[in-house]
Amino acid sequence: MTNIVDLSHAMENLFSKIREGTFSINNKVIDTLLEANDCLKQMINKVERSAETEISVYLEKINNLFSWEEREKTAGDVSRRKSESAEAEGIFSSAMQRGQVIYKLTLEIGRVPAPTAGTPPEEIISSIESIGRLVQTTKDDQNWIFLFTSVLEPSLAAMALNIPEENLTVISEPSELSPFLNPGSPNETFIEVKQEAVDDNPGPAKIPGREHLGTEESVRVSVSLLNDLLNLASEMVLGRNQLLRLLASARKEMPGLNTVLQNIDNLTTELQEKIMLTRMQPISRVFNKFPRIVRELSKKMGKSVELSIKGQEVELDKSIVEGLGDPLTHLIRNSIDHGIEPPSIREKSGKPATGSVSLHAYHEGGQVVIDIKDDGAGINIEKIKEKALQQNLLTPEEIASMGVQDLYALLFQPGFSTASEVTDLSGRGVGLDVVKTNIEKLGGVMEILSVLGKGTTFRLTMPLTLAIIPSIIVEVSGQKFALPQVNLQEMVRVKSSDPAKRIEQVGDAHVLRLREKLLPIVHLADVLGLERTAAGQPEQLLRVLIIKSGSKRFGLIVDLIHDGEEILVKQLPCYLKDSPCYSGVTILGDGKVAMILDPEGISNKAELRFYSDHTEQLLHSRDKPEQLKERQSLLLFKCSGQETFCVDLSMVARVEKIYPNQLETIGDKEFIQFRGESLRVIRPEDYLPVSRTANSAGEYFVIIPKLVKHPIGILIHKIIANYDANIRFNRDEAKVKGLLGTAILPGKITLVVNINELLEIAAPDLYWQEPEHLRHSGTKRILLVEDTPFFLKQEKQYLEWAGYQVVTATNGKEAWDILQKERVDLVISDIEMPLMDGFELVKKIRADRRLFNLPVIAVTSKSDKQSREKGLEAGFNFYEIKLNKDMLLEKVQMALEGKGDGSSPSTGDGIQQGE
């Protein structure tokens, strides 16, 4: 024990000097104390062998510190005396220049003059500062001494301070000031005075041993007892769930049972929460060791690093706190070794020489997030690619198709390291893969965020506890599974008819478009290797869970969603240890066993690809150009048969509801009275090859078309809905006059009606006539640029009916390529298109000397004045709204004849709007 006593006394003496402020702290002092503390710990752990420990080295280092401090103090005293003399001269000279008198006020301790008896020294100081400037405050064994300057004469100063005049002494020489000056500032001395004043008036004497009686608020409890309590509480929760499930049907039948069950439910939950709190420990138990680790590592590697810690008060389950030590230590080492640059390189990069590493713990979404962040060089993606190729982990083609997060994931591969040389700290390839494995064993998720040249953040998302967790029970292929609620962000139902929530395909993968975001989606049955049931088939309503795992989100399709339930987490059986999709097993309230799903494992097994915002933009503009196409507002309806029809609402003026008695027959034609005039109506089934029935309806609807020469109503039996969609025509459709084709809308084969052709069939005397354009249009070639299949097909029919040769393009870039190779007489272009819109196309045409005079007509859905003016200013000859057949053909003829042609493309003469 002698060595323990000697070393601890030497350290205690050093701490006492530091506490008194008579010993300065520097790196040498800290290093010596840390080394001595390590030696002291070793002796305490093995007390019986402490006498064998050599402590002379540490005692000598501590004594050397005292000797060094004395030498510094001696040198300082000489300097201080010179400084005090100079300071005294300065104070005296300054006071004389301002016409002030320097006073020394002396008050004897314990025998304070009557006027000031009981007055604390700090109040006297306040009084002095009201009449002058306090220079210094000190005391010796018998007196308080106050030095101050004032313009008041001694009698007036004594009166203002309410003290006898004999207690004031006028200082007439600078040398009289020096004995009272010390290096401390008046404020520092005031703190000392205040402390002394309190000490001079002690309270009642404390009775030894009495101060702790009855005030103990904590007791020591063994960990095994806490574990037993938690296990019992968990079993109680399981029993509660089973009881509530068994008696659910009897609640209404048995009076008072509902209240009893509710009370048991609440008490069980509260008891379980309280017991779980006994296992919660602050994360500071792990964080507190890192300042020394950072200090030693930075010193060893020749780097200057500062560590900042936030969130030490955040609490986690004891088992999680104990398991975080090694992973966090490795991540800190990684940040200093790989992240923080040497001081010389940092300064060249415009960074401070001292690097920064931060540990930050905080609550987020029912979990605890721990960020290990540095302001170092960041992760070099190109270096990862190079290493991956060197180690034959991937092919160049695979690397080229990978995103940033996919490349970061390579850092978690066993044996993968970007260090250029092997040291005792790095380069061995044993690191992040072990860290990730340990974090996942604790139920956590690890992510990497990095900006090259700015720094890297390792983000750990940890559960609060591993014992009892709230979960949602889901079912797939007849089997129930538990999903932790902390990973569930939302639940959505996806219908094929809902344009806002739909499943699309990008490459060979399926994605869910939810609020204009692309989420990878997978069916749970497919991941687990189960057979899908009818409830999971694509044509049915899909139940999708939006899962959050760290910063990643994805959709998980299940068959059924049951109630939420608090579950007791049991370890996986040994034969399921290697299954990545499960994190544990539990017993549900109905007594059945259910596997607990691991979202991170499901994501990895399904090999989901996650899309950044930039990737989504590319998918919008390239892989999914139809998202930039105009969506048609369609009116879906039925006639007397079983078929479903649709027309574009832009060609519908209004829909009138009528009754059978409002129909009037003249010859073989039917009419109704509309706005005081007769309006002929036609039944589509009379002119199209579709089914019909003879049954009379109780009511009818009449579609009144617009953008036609001679209005004729279309008589239908039922309005189904208004529907917004991008029509995609079926490839195997038959060409039928009066129909544009067929499309799946929504989930049903729908006939798309060509209103102009239908009216031509029904009233050829009014609508069909030999177009005068046929006399000269056969040699005219028109380039039609339209990205929406519906409008492209309709407008192409208009032009071909008029006898023109039509070449088509689906975007401005494709049209420009055609113009470089082929001769055309006229361009008709949509405005909003992917890759290159109509504005950009017409500007390129007007900038090309060969194509400058080529007439260009804009055909768009926007008919407001501002849009028309913008179009004409861009270089269009005419600006026409879509689906107005007659006006479009008229503008085509005018453009080809040179009326309003490209010679004056910016004039307003060509502004026309279809009727």
C-alpha cells in the first residue's frame, strides 16, 4: 500500500496547487498526471502486487514539475515587481493628470467602525465606485485595504462613504502604491473578498454524520436483479396482450370488464416503462473516454485535433451503451487517421491548422442518432473506385452504374481499405465492416455522409432499448410478421387508377411514385421466398408500408395490416442466425410465434437502389420523359352497351342531363331543344362497331362538342368519371373510323373517340367535303412535333385528311435531327416537351441560315394572351390551341402561302385562338 499512498499524495499535492491557482496547467502537466493515474489504477486493481510497481519515475516527474514551476515563479516575481512599479507610476501619473486624489481606505477586520458595522465589503466597494474608480482591493491578517481615486477631498469622501475620516490615507508618492498591487485584477480580487465575507459569517454548526440521514435517493442494485425484473415485465406484457385478445369479444357482454382490462393495460405499460428506465444509462459513460483517446492519437500522428462533445445526457439501454464503446472508438480513430489532414496541408487548403472532430448524440423519431463528424478531407470516390478495381470486387461497368451511396457501401466490405500504407492504426482492412456488424447486432443502422474537401460524418441510428418495442403486425402469404413501428413512416394504399400514387418501372426495378418522389418498392413475399396470394396481385389494391431505415426510404408491399402491439424481443434461434431479413422473434397476443422484420436486412437482400434528388430529376427528364408530357383530362362514359368510351375534355363545351321525353324524332334523326334552338343528337353505338341494347334508360346525358363547325350532341347513357392520364394506345388496336384507338383507363380497355370523325360519319353532308388543300397539298411535307401520343395521333389524322405528307417527332431534339437530314415545308410543334421544348426548337430554326424562313406553327393547350405573345416573340408564325381541326388547317394553308410567314415572325398578325 505504500506505493499507492506515496503516488496518490504526490498527485494530490499537485492538484492542490492547481486548485489554489498557484500552479499553471500545460501539456506537460496533463501528460504526467495521466501517466501517474494509469499507474495508480494498475496498483489499485492488483493491490497485493502494488509494492512491486516502480513509481519513482512518476514521483520524479511530479517533483520536476514543482521545480520548473518555482523557476518560472522566481523569474515571474522579478518581472512582476518591475511591472508593479511601472503600474504604480502609471496609476499615480494618470490620477494627477485628471486632478484626482489617490486614497487608501483601511478597515480593521472584526472591528469595523460603527457607521459601517455589518456592511459587507462588496457594498463598500459599490460605494467607492459611486464616487471614483477602484484600483485594488486586498486584505492582510488584520485589515481590509481599498485603493481608489476620486476628485473629492478627504472630508467629503469620508462623508460619502459614511466612514471616519481617519480611516482614509492620501497616497502622495507612487512608491506607496507598489506594496498593495498584485497581478490579479480588481474583479478577481472582488470574488475573493466575497468568498471571504461569506466564510466570516458561518451558519449553524453541522452535526457530523447528520447531513446524509434520510436523504439517500438511490440504492445499489445488482444488474442481474434488474435483468430479472425486465424479463418478468416482458412476460407480463406478453400475458397482458394474450388476456386482451382472449377477452376482446366479452367486453360488451360482461359489465365492468372493459374498465378492469383497461386498468390492467395501463398499469402493465407503466410498470414496464418504469422498469426499463432502471436500465437506461447516459451515453456520457462512453463519451467521457474519448478526450484522452483523441489527445493521444493526435499526438502520435503529429496532428492537432480538437474534440467537441454534445448530448452526453442522452440515455440508452445499458446493453447498448456497453456495446457502443468499441465501434465509436474505431470511428474516432478513423476520423483522425483518414479524415483530418496534417496541419501543413490544412493551412494550404485554407483551413485552420487544428482539425475538428465532434461527437453528437440526439433523439430523432423515437431513436437515438449519434454523429461522428470531422472537418477533414472527406471521402474520395475515385479512390474507392480504384481500390475496388484493384481488388477485383467490381467490373468497370458495374462501377460506372453505381451511385455515391453504393460506392460508400464498399467501405463496409471485409478487407477493403483506402489507406496507402499499413500501420498499427489503419491499412489492414479490418475496421468499418466490424463496426457495421457490431452496430447491426445492437439493432442500429450505420450510414456515411461525406463532402470531398469538407469532411465526413458517420451516422449511427440506435434504438432506445432492445427488450420491448412497439410494432405493427403485418401478414403476407398467410403468415404474420412484426415490424418495429420506429421504422414505419407511413402506410399507403395504391390503386392503379390513382395517378398521384402509382408503381412504375425504371430499368429492371419497380419504384413507387409518391408525392413526386421515387421510392424503390418490393413485395415482402418475394424477399422472403413465399408464394404471393391473390391479395398481393398487381391488379388488386396494394397495401404499401413506407419503411425508413436511417436516411433511406422504400416501399414494402404486404397482404394485410393488423393492429399495433408491444412485443417482447427474443433472440433468433441458432438456425436462423444467418437470415438477414429478421432481427428477432416474438410471441403475439394470440399465442402464435412471429418473426420480427429487419428493414435494413430486407433492403440489402432485395438489393434495392435508392435515388437521390439528382437521380430523380434525371429519371424525370430521361428515363421517364412521359412525366413531362401533357396529361389529358378525359371524360369517361358508357353508351347502351358494355364498352367504356372517353373523349378529351378540351373538346367538350358542356354536358347536359336530359330525360327520354325530351328526345324528339324527325325522320330517322333525333333532336333536343337546347338554348331555344334544335340540336341534333347522335348515338355513338349507331356509327361505331360496338355493342348496344334496346333497353331505354331513365335518363341520358348529352355531350356538346366544341371546336367543330356544326355542333351535334352525342347521346350517352352514363358518366363514369373525369380522369387525368397520359394515354398510351395499345399497339394491336384495329383502325376504326371514329376511334383514335384503345387504351387501358383505369384498369379497363377504353375506346378513345375521335369526335371529328364520328361527326363526319353521322353527318357527311355537313362535315365531309373535298378539301381544297388536296389540289396542291400532296407535295407538301409537314413535320409534326408532339410528345403526347393522343394529340400526335389526332393532329396527324387532321393533316393527312387534308392531303399533307406528315413526318412525326416526339421532342424538339428529335425534330432538329430530322431537319438536318430531310426537307420539310412546315413545322407544327408543341411547346412543353422533354429534352428540347418548342421554344428552344424554334430559336434554333431562326438562328440557322438555311432554315430561317421555314414557317413554324405552335400548337399548345395554353391559350392565354401572355403565352401567345411569348410564342410569337420566340419565332413562331402562328399560335393555335390543340384539337381545333379547322383553325389548324387554315393556319397551315396561310403559313404555306406565306401569309404571316417567317419573314416577320415576331409580329402579332398571326395571333388566333380557336373558337
